[in-house]
Amino acid sequence: MSFSLLAALRPVRICLRAAFLGAIVALAGCATHYVDGSVKEIAPAQFTRPARPGPVQLVFEFQTKGAANARATEKIKPMAVESLKDSGLFSQIDEKPLPGGALLSVVINNIVLTDDAYSKGFMTGLTLGAAGSTVTDGYVCTVKYVVPGAGGATITKTARHAIHTTLGSAGAPANAVKAASIEEAVRSMVRQVLSNAMNDLSKDAAFK
């Protein structure tokens, strides 16, 4: 497990008490991560590709409760770029403006969905793992595509996903896929949520 990635992606309300969570994990055993099974990856072959894909400037940001998270952005951006390249929707992807290119903004916002996540983790620690708990992180992926050319339209698409983290003796969440690590869970989430957003973008009549 990548410690730096775990620190960057730790559930947002628990991350405020990082030292305490470390003690909980030591007492209750390693956390187990699950990718929500309700969102399925859409293969690039199902996208509606333009006859002549054009270049695009990519602006990517990962957020925690709507605030920019620089550490997580650095870790997750390569995952997003890989998925976007595999989409086949663009001839070139770069951080800089490209001649005749469009502008693509991708924001993934992490929001903890579980009520009182800190208290649940606290109880898990006190019971040495006998009482399990589950924390669910929600992810909202917002894609904005500005069609190239003066006065180009802006197309916005949104997709949602979730990662469940269990502590102690908590069982596996329903309709979820166990991941070997937090990095694997996040990589799967990014690939799946982006595939849904990009599929919707590709099918928009204004996309070109």
C-alpha cells in the first residue's frame, strides 16, 4: 500500500485526526477497501468517437469537500490521463494549450457519505476491532469540455462513484468489489467514473 496515497486520500473527516486514525488501524487491523459495484466501466469501444479526434488541453484537479487537494491531485492525475488517452477521443492530451485544440477540465471531488465517520472509527479502536465500522467516500466527477474555436460551447457532464472502507470486524459492503489496496481502489474508481462521464460527453451532439 502506498502510504503517501493513503494519506492523501484518507476519508475527509477522518483525515483531520490522522494520528488518531493511525492508532485505530494499529489496534483494529488493516482497513479493507471496496469499490462500489453500482458503477460499471464503459469500454472505449462503446464511445461515440469523432471522425477526426482533435487535441485537447487538460486541466485536472482532485478536491476534498470542494477544496483543492494538491497531494491527491499529484497522485491521481496520471491515472486520469491514462484513462483519457485510452478513450481514443483525442489525438493529443497536454497541460499546455494546443493549436486548434479544445479545453477539457476534469474535477473529482471527494465527499464522505457516512454519518459520523470519526465516532465509528473511535468505537472500533476502543473495542480492539471487535466492533467493526464502515466509512463510505463519495466521488463526484465533473467534466467540462470547451469546443475549440471562438465562442465554442461548453459541455458539462457529471458522474458519481464511491469507495467503502471497513475497519475491524465489519463485513464486506453489499454490491462492492474488494480491492487489494487503497491505490487499486482509487485507480478502479477513477477509471470507472471517468469512463461514464466521457461516454456521456462523446454522445453529446455538440462534442467535436
